[in-house]
Amino acid sequence: MWASICLLMDTGIRIDEMLKLKMEDVDIDTLILKVKGKGKKERLVPFSSEMRRVLFLFLKKKRP
């Protein structure tokens, strides 16, 4: 839950866009999310290095 809130605040994406994210849409190395928005349009959304740490910890818990 904490990672979700941080992601929404850091990137400004919509809740439904966040819920559609898949593992392959998150590029931790380049700090880019591939977001599928309204009308199935894709856009690249950058995120901060602080968010990378949060995502890394989240993924570490989810996939040990």
C-alpha cells in the first residue's frame, strides 16, 4: 500500500493506470514507467531515484 501511494504521488499517474501496471512496464534501471492510459495510449513516465528505492524494497518483499 505504501509503495502504491508513493508511486501515485511521485509520478502523478491515475489510480487505474497504476492498477494496470505489470512488472515489464517498470524499468528500474532507467527510472521509467510504461503507462497505458485512456484510449489504450502508452506513455513513458519518469520516476525519482527515491521511488526506485521504494519499488526495489516492494519487489524484494513480493519476489524473494
